[in-house]
Amino acid sequence: MTENKRTLASAAAAVAAALLLASCGGTGDGPSPEAADRGAAAFNGADVEFARMMIPHHRQAVEMSELAEARAGEDVRALAEEIEAAQGPEIDRMNGLLESWGEDTGAGDHAGMDGMLSQEQMAELERAGGGAFDTLFLELMVLHHEGAVAMAETELEEGADPEARELAQEIVDAQRSEIELMETMLGGAGGGDRDESSGSGEHGGH
């Protein structure tokens, strides 16, 4: 009887140890299968589409802002610097998200995205200067921001990844505020210390 009791006790201890190991998620060398499943389900197609589309959208806003360095008046130039400073790091965040999901950035044609400037509009902005540049920059950037807000709102409605949704909300809040500012600047004739005689006044295509 004593030997049988020792055998039963050893078996019970082995079962208890196995249960404890299972409850702790394994050996500690990696996430449990349940945790891995949760990580795989943390993002969806809407998240991937949001990041892939917003990256080139942001890049164009940065390109527009870089044009302002030598062309814009003081107020518009300051706004452009803020846009560039905000959207550059956001591009890095979205690239990081795509990498964490095991997705590439995609290389499709993004010309049809909401608010994305055509080649003709970008060329017109490049040709403009002074007061004409300020007005055109503000008008086009309002449209550009409105497109970004629309894409971010879609992410908030359909996305699943918490970090992507957080970024989308930041984009909505920041760019709505900048839209209001730019519309106010347009109402006040633009950007300060400008040379009204330079640049093009043709604003077609938007």
C-alpha cells in the first residue's frame, strides 16, 4: 500500500506540474498559441489599406510643404513647416505598422485617392510664387487634408488595430484643425509678407 501511495503521489505531482506549465503558456521561450492568435487577429484589411494609402498621401503633403520653403510668405511657410514636421514621423509610424503586420507598403497607382493632387496641380504649385503660391498652396492643402480626414474616418469605422486607429484619430483631429486655420487664412487673403506681383494666379483643376 505504501508503494502504491508513493506512485499515485508522483503521478499526481506530474499532472499538477503539467497543468501549471500549460497555464503559464509553455516554457517562456515565446508567446502561447492563444497569444499568437490574438496578435494575428489584431489587424485587418482596412488597417493595411489605411497605412498603404496614407503613406503616399502624406508624402505628397511633405513635397508640397517643401515647396513652401522658398516660395511662401511667413505665415504659410510656418504652417508648411508644421505639416512637414508632423507628417514625416507619421509616415515612419505607418511603415512600422506594415512591417509589424508582415505587409509591404504596396506600389499601386495612388492618383485616384481623395485629395491627392494631380501631376498638373503639383506642376502649377511648383510654378507659382509669392501671393499666388500662398493662395494656391492653401486651397490645395485644404483639399488634400479633407482627403486624409476621409481616409482616417474610414479606418476608425472599419479598422481593428488599436495603434492604427489611434493614429487615424490623431490625423482627423490635427488635420481638421489645420483645415479651419487654412480656411481662415484664405479668408484673410493668405500668408503675410508676400510679393503679390509674383507667381501664377491660375488655379484650375480643383
